[in-house]
Amino acid sequence: MKAITIEKELSTYLPLLSKEQQNLILEMIKSILHIDGKEKRITIEQYNIEIEAAMKEIKSGKGVSHADVVKQSKKWLKRK
């Protein structure tokens, strides 16, 4: 579906919803986009600092390999 069509449909249907329903839709959209009103965005500098710190941890052996994560997740699935 084209973006214009989607926008048109949304603008048509949204006003038909109650305020509670509109709020639910808004919360669903925020959830999909992982938007939290309390969450603050970090700067690119802070992002790079955190990436560098994570890389140092991995190089020092503090990381977990993909294979180990797969093994652990299989154990979690067996518990259910």
C-alpha cells in the first residue's frame, strides 16, 4: 500500500475512534517504535563512548559468544 493511501486511511479512521481507542493506538505505535516518554536520547559522542567501552569488554573476554547464547536459550526453552 502506498504511503499516501495509508495516511489517507489513517486520517479517515482515527477520528472515528473514541479518545480511549486513539490513546491505545498511540501507545501501540510508541511500543512498536520503542518510544518511552521518560527515555532521553543520547548524543552521538555518548553513543560512541558506550560502543568503545563495549568493544573493550569484548576484547578483555567479558563477552558471550553467539554459540553460548544459543546453548543457553535452548535450555530456557526446555524449561517451559
